[in-house]
Amino acid sequence: MFLFVRQNPRWGAANTALVRWLPAEYEDGESEPKGWNPERLHNGFQLPPARTVSREIMTSASKWKDDSYSQLLVDWGQYISHDITLTPQSTSTDGSDVDCLKTCENVHPCFPIKMNDGLQGCMPFFRSTSDCFVNFQSGIRQALQRQQLNAMTSFIDASAVYGHNQKLESFLRDLPGRNGKLAVNARFKDPKGRPYLPFVTKLPSACHQDLQGERVECFSAGDNRVSEGLPLTSLHTLWLREHNRIAEALKHINGHWSPEMIYQETRKIIGALHQIITLRDYAPKIIGPESFKHYIGPYRGYDPSVDPSIANVFAAAAFRFGHATISPILCRLNESFQEDERFPHLRLHNTLFSPWRIVKEGGIEPVLRGVIGSAASAVSADMLLADEVTERLVVLDTLKQMDLAALNLQRGRDHGLPGKILAESQICHSNAIRLSSSYQSDSNHSTPCLKKQTKKTHIICRIDCKELALFPKPSLFTGKQTNLRWACRYGFFSQGNLSAVPYQWSPPV
Ligand code: HEM
Ligand SMILES: [Ca+2]
């Protein structure tokens, strides 16, 4: 049903383990994350709490704009990340009687984020589900280490539109219509009569509500994060409509096709469009045209020796670079591409898990005009993640305001991602000394790593891989000096593992 690698049908399939490029580093060697035992020293220092790193290094009250690209570049990043990676989390009911929403203790599966900033308590954190499959090919030590899963298909195959299992796929289709189309919302249409995504079936859903009028539930799509933000929901809605438009056109010219044939052929086209947009339009802008040419280049055909599975370091660190490109303001524009008088711009936290703003505030158009008509947020050394997501992140099922930077760091530790100097030096066949000297010589670019290091020697530079992906060179999107090239080295676009993708290490410039 889904894309398969012929000789290795589990490669890249949904619900298989994220692959490792380096062995995990757990505090007890097997499964406990670093920081589980706060007294334990790492390289002679206590590991700084994730929330402290977030507040002191990563959060920013404002963001600059980068006129080179529109906000759509950022939103496509989030959308396509949901096609290729979803790391499922344990629930409090996984064989344990602790409630991770309440506890401040490190008790499996809870690894709460201590506030450490005058505020009492903790932010809830559920450890990622562990894989029960043991891969003895990787050696006994690694075989026993905790591994995490990818619930999505690793391929860019529009799984965020169609789902990654048969049950969800059937739910999303308009099977009674016998027309090869996807099901649409039965309650609401947009002001011009165009369809919305269907609602989830478990009601009432946890999505935020307008205080007046009818409830608007969370939408459903091939990926369950669809209602997280308005641009994301708008892109999902566009693909629903595009599927149904193409299905209708195919039916029109191929009257003899069965509904199944129409559906499958349309799906192939939609999947191809996702690949084209990502590799032709998105990736070169993120990593720069030269890096794209160097590391990826033109498609040379199917290679059965490449394991396309998403790497752990990619899902838990590298591709989260996008969190530093989130804008604190969501622009909504009218037909003249001016701020919409009826539906003005919004602070980001007011837009998260709020699908009612699509249904009751003009449909997807004001949002889509906003994402193509406003500039992307630049990442500069002093402005990493907007405080809208470090102080006011909305996550379903908890009333607490969450911190995305702290979640990212804690997730890296939860997954046992190796510390960055070690990781970089081994991945890149370089050595730690050479890497640190390249950092030294980089000081005029004032990476926060070096700048803040003088103040807080032990804080950064020893933490997790993801700082690497976040610390930028002058502009994130220009592609000239961005260290998003590192994300490329981490293998996103090559879609293979280290042995399959030889590349040369060169110091960051
Ligand atoms: C408003 C925008 C966004 C919000 C609110 C958001 C929120 C989140 C949250 C809450 C998580 C889970 C954190 C955890 O518990 O570990 C996450 C994961 C992630 N995000 Fe974002 N994000 C946004 C934009 C982006 C962008 C622009 C990108 C990339 C270009 C991105 C890439 C990822 C990736 C790769 C993951 C890991 C997915 C997984 O494997 O489960 N996100 N995001
Ligand atoms: Ca996929």
C-alpha cells in the first residue's frame, strides 16, 4: 500500500525505529537520559537544566525579518516535517501509575522540565516511546540501548494527507461517494462554499474554542498535528482541495476508471508534488544552492542500498532548526494584501490549536495571503526562538504554558543524543580539537556559543546536538553561510545513513 524499498520492506516504513548514526549516550549506558540524576557530573559539570538554557541562551523577545523569503518557507518546513517524522510519546498509562502531567519527579515515563526561574513546579514531559525491537547487528552494547520510533513514513509521500495506516486512510477517504475523493467536513464550508477538513471523531476535542457560537473541533488529516497552527491547517486544507480537484479532473477524462484507480492515481500526483516542492523549491533555499548541488544534486534513480529511514538526530535535533524561524506574529491579509480589518494579525499563541479561527474568521485565505505576503523571520545569533514559543507554547491536554526550546533540549537528552563536540567530530571524520579551533576562529561571527561561553562556560558547547542546528551565521535563509548545511550533513535530503552517504568534512565557514 505504501512506498516500499523492495529488498528491505521495513526501511522507511511507519512505526520503525529512528536510525542511529552514533550510539546513544545515556546516563546509565542503556536508557536513562543525561540529567536524570541531577547530581551526576558530565565532563566535570552538572548538566544545566533545559529551562535554564532556554531562558539564558535561546529565547528572544523579538525577531528580525529576512526579506529574501516569505513566511511560506517556514510553514512548508513545518508541514513537510510532519510528512517524514513523528516521534510517538509514552503516555502515563504505559505500565506506570505516575501522572506525567503532575509529577516533578523523574519516574519513567516522565522526565519533567524543572522551572528553575523563581516559578514553582515543572513542565510536563513524556519520554518518547521506546522500540522493543533489538537489532543485534549493531553490537551487543548498542542492541540493548533504548531506541525511539518514527510513526510516520520516512519518505516524502504525502502521508500527512493520506495517513500512514490503513484504518486512518479509510477514514480520510470519501468511500461512499465512489469518486476517488477525500472526505470533507460535513458541518462547515468556507465563505465561497469550499470544503474544510473533517473533524476528529472523538468529541469534544481538546482544541481551543471561540467563546461564542458553535464549537469548532480539531480537524483530522493524515497527520494528527494538523490543528497546531493556522498556516499548517491551511496547507492541509489546500491539499485536501487539490486532491479532490485532480480526482474530479481525472474522472472526467477517464470515465472508465474505478474510484480506487482515481484515488490512487491522484495520490501519486499529490505525492510527486510534495517531493517536487520540497526538493526543487524548499531544500535549496534552506541549505543554499551550492550545498544542494554538492550534497544532493540531481536525482539519479532508485538506489536499493540506501536506507531512507529518518535519523534520530535529524528528528530530535537537526530539523528542529525550524523552531528558530517561527515568527511571533501571524499576519492575516485582505484581498489588497493589507492587514485585514476584520481579522487582524495575531500573536502566535492565540493561533495554536485554534481551528475555529479558520472556520469563523474568513477561511484559509487571510492566513495564506499572510504567509505569502509577509517576510520570513531571520535567525540571528541573539534571536533564536521567539518568546511566543518559549514562554507561551500551547500543547494539547495541558493547561501549562510550555517552552519549545526546553522541550527540544529535553527531547535530545531523552533520546540520548551524543554531546555535540563528540557527535560532530565523529560524524565528520574530524577530531574534536580541529572542531574547537574552527569555533575559535569563528569568534568574529560571535556565535552565541562563544559569546555566552565567556559568561557561562559550562552551559553550552557541551549540551546537545541541536544547538548546532540553531546557531546561525548571518542569515538563515541566504544559504551562503548558514550552518543549516549541517542539517544537510545530518542527512535529511540525502535520505540515507552514513555508510550510504560519504561526504567530506570541512569546518563551518
Ligand atoms: C508555529 C510553528 C511550530 C510549532 C508550534 C511547533 C511545535 C512543535 C512541538 C510542540 C514539537 C514537539 C516537541 C517535543 O515535545 O519534543 C515539535 C517537534 C518538531 N518540530 Fe516543530 N513546531 C513549529 C514549527 C516547526 C518548523 C518550522 C519546523 C521545521 C522546519 C519544525 C520541525 C519539527 C520537527 C522535525 C519536530 C520533531 C517531530 C517528531 O519527530 O516528533 N517545527 N514542534
Ligand atoms: Ca511520509
